[in-house]
Amino acid sequence: MIELRRVVHDLRCRDAVVRTTGLRLPLGHKFYDPIYREAEALECALAVHGTNGAEELASGAFETFTEVHTVSFPVGMFVQFSNMIYQGVPARFPKLRLAFLEIGSTWLPYWLDRMDEHWEKRGALETPSLKQRPSDCAREHPIFFSFEADETLLPETFRYVGENHFVYATDIPHWDCEFPGNLHHTQKRSDVSDETKTKLLYENAKALYAL
């Protein structure tokens, strides 16, 4: 918490980043509540960023980078996103701005449908801090997701969650970065309205970082 205060007050940072792996406890655990409380008070966003490595769930037996990279990023994010939503982090800290970055966004309709089903059947018993469907939690709280410019189901995903929840990411300086091509591709997409593009490329990021 001291470091969080330092980077916000002294360095004027608008967000802090946490990994999906290498944690003793998943991010929905109340062990992290003091950090979330401090970030909320500081109006500092928290970004959960996908990470890549053999320690990632389900990727340790792979022998190629392609396999590890394909599987590890989404699985790690599924773990942390599910735990944070089910354990009611957005409900306990309703002003805390969260971002889930690095794996695109068209996984959301499938994963939230799956989470909704489990919540409806077992939520009262196992996730009492979550008083609404996971999909509604994602829609009604300041939670953001980065998208990939060439994801084919972006329009459907925007309609499912709400277009105010998505931000464009350059992906600089990663090895597979496609900037500025991904920016141009987003601007040229005919299945996304100009109004939505303005949100994706400007307004939503401004909201995420409280600028």
C-alpha cells in the first residue's frame, strides 16, 4: 500500500498492474482487500495483466512456445477474473476501476454465460458476496477489457457486455505487436459504428484512468 501511494502521489501514475500468476492466493481473496481499499481511495485503477510461463495452469507439459502462449494467458486470466467476480471484489469496492488485459475480449460471452450458470445453481451457497449474476456484475461496475483489433466477434461481445467496457491497446512492445496496423484496422472496421470506435479508442480509456 505504501508503494501504491508513492506511485500515485509522487509519480502521478493512474494505474497499477498485477500478474495473473506467481501469487500465493487468487486475487479475489480478502487477503488483498487492503490493497483494493487503498486503490479505491486513491482513485487508482488496477489492471490484471496476463502472464506467460510454465507455472501457468495447464501449460506446464507443453513443449512449444506457441502452445504455452496460446493456453497460458487465457487460463490465468480465467482464474483471476472468475475468483474476483465470484468473491465479490467489485461489490465490496464498487468504485474500484478494474481492467483485464492481454487476452482479447471475445471470450467474455462464453465465460460469463458459464459463470452465470454456476452462480444460479450454487451462488447462494458458495459465493454469498456476489448478489447478482456475474454477467450483470461485469456490466454494472467499472470493469474494462482490452480487445484485439481482428477479433471476429467484437460486435456481439460489445452488445453482450456493453461498449463502454472495452479499450484499445497498442500491445507495444511485445513481440507480436501489430501497431499501428491494429489501430488502422479498428478504425476501418465496418461492423463497428463510429460512435463505438470513439469510445474504444478514446472515451473508455479516459474513464478507466480517470483522466
